[in-house]
Amino acid sequence: MISLFMIFALILVSAACSDSAGKDAEEKEGTKVLKVWVHVPADEPEGENYDKRAKEFEETHEGVKVTVEHIVKTGEGSGYNDRINAAITTGDLPDIITLESVHTASYVDSELLLPLNKYLDQSTVDSYLDTIVDAGSVGENLYALQSFDLSSPVFYNVDLFKEAGIEVPVDENGNWTLEQAWSYDEFLANAKKLKDYMGQEPVHMFPDNSGWQMYAHSPIIFANDGQLVGENGLETDGYLNSDNTIEALKFIEKLFRDGIVAPTVRENAFALEKAAISFEGPWMVDVFTKEYPDLNWSLMPYPYGKKGHQSAPHGSWYVAATQSTEHPELAAELVAHLTNEDSAKAMEEAAGLIPGHKKLLDSSTKYNEYPRKLMLDQLVNTKHLKPKSPIFPVLEDVLGDIVEGIALNNGSVEELVKDAIDKADREAARFK
């Protein structure tokens, strides 16, 4: 046993010496190593794209080595996020990470991210869509970028609309554009017609507490000139309980109370034609096209409460450089390369994502015709007010509490909002 232990110890020492020698050799050769962590598998389009761009960067930068590690996220990002959190604790973050764009502010508050604008020229920054630059910015600095973006539409069943006598508002080309969006009242009136015809809840929404509420349903609040938090990202009192926000939440409440939306999740309700309207992710365009070829669907704009305040979902996982890097100029340049125009073209072609560079919009093969063009119009021409807040995860959680509470009739809107403010305030106190 002693002999075995000694052999094992010698192996460990040998391995450590070998690793140390390898690192010393790298340093002597002048090789600069940039480590990249991404949240997607290597065999998916986004993962393949990161690997390809990293290899390109190596080939055009002598003496630079880029390693990409694929740490697959599960559920709400666990797995990957757990690894990130552990690295933050140990001070062992890589040079480049991917992160949900909505969490940028909390990362910046913890002084984890590198300001990209300090190292990238303005023409490079200006090439990205304004919505991407805005989502990746906190204060005066830009911290994260992406080559693509998403904007979730509202799906509707063309056949059920016709059968229920719903007249779709269209422009001179026969398209339902942003300008023809329904108001809250128009949405309710037509949903009631659909309910009478179908004999069941005609609108599909996910009522459970999840990050989906912030992504897909908060635009209903923003479209009534409502807000969740103040500019400092911490004060919810006066915002989450403002007249406009309460009014928007009561519109959502009416959808449940009038039997327009079911209080529990109905799986595949839209695909199986048990719902005529559905708040779904943009990825469902390909799912419906491929898996439900007989489903006659199209897209409609998000309803609005107050004119001039139309909103719609947007956002995805972005790429950022960390303060841990020993090569800030190279790290910032690598972020730009991982999210460049070639990356945007590849992601549009492989995954149907909206290209994130301005010059590519006119040449987009997928987003120049309706109904997909509506998603692009929503992204570029509506307001995106998701809060930039160090307590964003808590705001996401309390909005989920409110919508779930409304769905299950667990109290009045005012009571649910009060509880949400109390919960948010307890977390915000740590930052004041």
C-alpha cells in the first residue's frame, strides 16, 4: 500500500511539474493564451460559430492561443452559471465569458467586466444594432456584445381568426405591421370573440413564475409607459406601483378573470389549435414550420396600452471580456471577432436569428419579408425597457410572483405588488 501511495504521489508531482513546464514553455515562447467559456454545446450552431471564430482569431494573431470551453447550461442557466459563480468566488474567471444580457449590470456592479469601448474603435461599436449596444452598456461604458438578437412575436391562427370573424388590420401590402397593432381594449374585444367561438381560453401565456415573465410579458407593462424600477436599478416604490404599471397589470389580470388565458400551463395549446393567440419564443417559427406543417399561423404585434409606447421582447446571451484578463486589448478585440458580421451571417443562416449588424439588415434573407419582418421591426422600432439593475434576478423573480399570483387569484394586484416591492427592497438594501 505504501509503495502504491508513493507511486501515486510521484505521478501527481510529475504531472504538476509537466503542467508547470508547459506553462513556462508557453511564457518563454511568448504565447498569449485567451480562455473563452460559452454556455452552448460545441455541436450546436452557436457553439460551432464560437469555435470557428476563435480559430480564425488564432490564425490572424501570431503568438495567440484561444481555447473555447463549452459548459452547457441547463434550465434557467444552471450548470454554466454555477461554474461562473464558482470562478467568481475563487477569482479564476477566464478572459471571455458569455452571459445573459440582462445580467450585465449586476456583473458590472461586481466589477467583473472589462469596458470594451476603452479598447475598440468607435466605428466597430457603431456597426452593431443600437439595441445590442444599449443592452450591453451600463452608464457610459459598453461591456458586452452579440452578433445577433431575438424579438419574440405574438403568434395567431389565421384560420381560427377567420372562422371567429376577426378582421386582421393590414397595410396596403396586406401585412399586419407595427402601425396596425391592437390596443389593450382591441385585444380584449377580439379575444372575447375568439372565446365565444372556440368555447375555451383563446390566448396562450405561460403563467408560472419563471424568467419568461420578464422576457415575454414585461413588454406589456412597458407598452403602457410603465416601469419596474427607477434609473438607479434599486428603487421599485413609485415605479412597480405607479398608475401606469398597475393599469398594465390589471389588463393582464382581466385576461385571466375573463377566461381569455388559462391559469395553468397548457402544453402545445397553440400548435394543437386549442389556442388562437400565443406568446411564444421566436424559435417556434421553425418548430411550427417543420413539425406542424398544416398549422396556418402568422405573426401579430404586441398589444399596447398607450400610443407611442409600443414595446416587444428582445435580448439573448452576449459575449464579454472579464477584468481577470492579462491581455485587455486582445480580449476586447476577440469579443468583437466572436460577434462580427461573419458571425451574424452564420447565425442567421444556421439558426434563423436576427443579424446584429446594421449593414446586414437590408440584405437579410429571412427578415425582409413578413411575417418574419415584424420581428425585425419590433427589435429596431420599439422601446426596450428591461431594467439595468444589480438586483435584476430579484426583479425577474418578483414579476414572476405577481403574474403567477394574478393567474391563481392569490390577491389583488395592489397586494401582490406591495409584497413584490417589499421583497425587492430587502435585496436592494445590500447595494445602498
